[in-house]
Amino acid sequence: MALRRVPVLLAAAAVAAAGFAAGVLLRRADPPRPDIVVLLWDTTRADRLSAFGYARKTTPWLESLAARGILFEQCRAPSPWTLPSHASLFTGLLPRRHGALSLREPLLPFHETLAERLAASGYDTVLVSNNPVVGPQGGLDQGFGTVVSVPDRKGGQGVDRTREALEDVLAGRKNDPGRSRRPLFLFVNLMEPHLPYDPPEAIERPWRPEGATDEAVRAARGVRFPDDMAHNLGVRPLPPETLAILSSLYDAEIGALDDGCARIEGLLRREGVLDPADGGYLFAATSDHGENLGEHGLVDHKLSVAETLLRVPLVIHSPGRFQGGRRVPDAVRLQDLFPTLLEAAGVGYDAGAIPHAQPLGAVTPGGRVQVAEFPAPLSFIDDMRRTFPGRPEETFEPFRRGILAVIGTPSGGRRLKWVRTTRDDGAGGRTVLGESLFDLETDPGETRDLLAGPGATAADRESAARLAATAEAWTE
């Protein structure tokens, strides 16, 4: 697919002016050839990070990065699971536009990815991934000149193995004059917060629920697929005590990952990657989606577009671009990284081809409309029948349900979330099962549907209609 260009200097000047007006510290580098590093914390929800206000001290390193850079408080992913969210980050497109919606539907080669564009402009592109989906399996290796798979190992070993792999990658780059002269785009996927949770005991033990026994903790460490689906489908619900332990183990996994990322940053600095000279750098930490830990009757990150799955961390530090320790309270989107990184690299792009992604240097008060979708995973039904033989057919009904969410400020005030659930009959027909509306300012846990019952106001119904119209326009 041919890449249409826009004048880079004019586009960068416009963004810099808008960024100044909005108060975001973004300036065009001269020359705009920074090293770009993205650490993606797979399965990490923002509200469990102390950098984002969580009471437990889970992320001191991320706090230090935020103190140097810019923290975006209200970033949301376009999907509640790995493949479509990564594909959106890599293309700037909503999931239904890039089509990478299931493991049977990887990202197709005709999409030109972030890595492909950076490689074409002279970048040395490197992917180091803990997650097999983030690689050839998902079509997400497109454009990366170097691809390293690091099988995830729990007990704190995953992030350390990744750091060791990075040492080898950077040593090879240093010994190759052709590569070492090129700016670097490094994307790292890290899997610590993904089930099963098995963090180092030294981090986990102080955070255990009161009264939790070693035996109970060992059992919770063993929870994995299909235990998650047995809980979600009501086949074998996990007891409250196990859910409480899973919650503390999840926090400990994040703590272990944060500590490991401090060591990764140290390695990058020693190797000269995060050097403010020679074009500087852009260093970002984010996630592809969050995790349910018993909320809404669910665990893991399936069958839902709850805030526990959509609100993800985003912190960026780049000297002269994103700096100063500011916190941006306005809404942004994971796919906004696509034009942001291209602009930082001085690479042109067609803004009209990515209408649902905008650079992060020009966030206006109130922020941007956020859209997320979980299409009905019909292909899972046969797998679930085999996994849970003999169960009545209604057990698998959740896999016929698609969920669409739009978050915005339709009346210029409250941040509202509209959700529509549909049933897919498997033959292309869909039936609307219901719509809901939540006020995320006063009800971040999405416990009170503003459209339910006689208490629904005309203003709430009008807000829902406006967000529904946005959904129709964006997903047509």
C-alpha cells in the first residue's frame, strides 16, 4: 500500500503551536531523529499503579519517569485484549478498520505499520516480545528488522530474561556499523501482569490479604486458563478468598515489572540509547489493556469493555518534547501513539487515513472521544464446548455477544460512557440486547446505569443518543 506524505515541517509546526496553546510541553526536535523506545506492560490497568494514584506503592520507577515526562491520566485502549490493541497502536486504526480481531485473523500485510514507516525512513527497528501474539503469530512483526521472542517466565524472571535479551540485541547493534549509525525504534512487550500471576515472594508476601495461608496462595498462583473461563461462565466460580489473593498477586506482578523496568532503563542509558544528544530520545511506557480481578463477576480480560480493561497507563519522556512532570487529565487514546511517534521521528503521514488517532502534543481540554469494541468471539464457542463438555448451550451465550463503548463529554461537562451490547446469530445478523450509560466522574466502577429504570433523565437520554451517533459514525 502506497504511503501518502504530508509536508513534515508544516505539520510539525502546526502541532508544536497547538501543543504550546494547550500547555503540553512538546517541541519539534532539530534534527528530529530521536531514538524511540516503547515499553508495553501487557495486561496492566492504570488504577493499580501508584503513579496513577493507587495507594499501594506498586510503581516507584514509573513515578520517576512521570516526574521527568508527561503522564496521561485518561488513556484508553481500543480493545480489551492484546492483538487488536497492539494492531491499533501499530497502525493508528480502530480494530474494525485494521481487522486483526482474533487469532485466526492476524494483521494483514497490506497495512503499513509504524515499524515499516520508521524502517523506510532509516530507523533500525527492533521488537523484543514476551507475548507470542506480539510477533509473527499476530502479524505484528511487520517492519521490524530484528525480532526476538522471550518466553515469559514468572517469579520475576520474565523481565530479567527480557533485559538479558536486550543486552544481546544492543551488543549486536553496537558491533554493526550500519545499524549503529541509524536511530533506533525499540518496542518491548512485557508480560508480568498476565495470568498466571506468580511474582517473587519477597514482593508478594507483604501484600497478602490478612489470613491468607501459603497453601491458598499457591493455589491462587496456579489459576490460569481454563480456570478463568470456568469462573466467567459460571461453571466453577472462584471463591472470594481466591479473588482477594489474585488481586494482591497482580499488584506484586506490577511491582516486579516496575522494578525490572528500572533495570532496563539503566541498561539503555549505559548503552547510549537514552542520550539527550544526537537527536535525543522518546521513551514511553504504556499498556494494551487492563485486567478484571473479580469486578463485574469476571477475571482476566475477556467478555467485557469495563474501565478495568480499557483505562491504561501512558507516560512519555522526551527532552524538549514531553518533559516537566505534568499530568494531563484530558482523554487520549492508545492509538494516538502512532502519529505521535511518527512526528517525533520526522516522518510524514496522511492524517486523513487515521481519523481516530491524533498526536499527543495537542490535547485540548476535555480530551478526545474514545471508542472500544469487543466483537462477539464466535470462534471460541467450539473451543469452549470442548473445554466444558456436557454443559448446557446457554453456558456459551456470552460468546455470542459483542460490546461497543464510546467515552466522551457529549454536553461538554461530565465524562460519560455509553455501552451497547448486541447478540450475533453467527449468520451476519445482530440484535441489540441493551444500552447503558455511566458517569465515569462519579461512578468509575460503572455500578449505576443512568438509563436504567424510571430515574433516567432527558439529559441522560440525549447524551446517550449523542454518543450512539458517534459510535455509528466511527464504526460505519
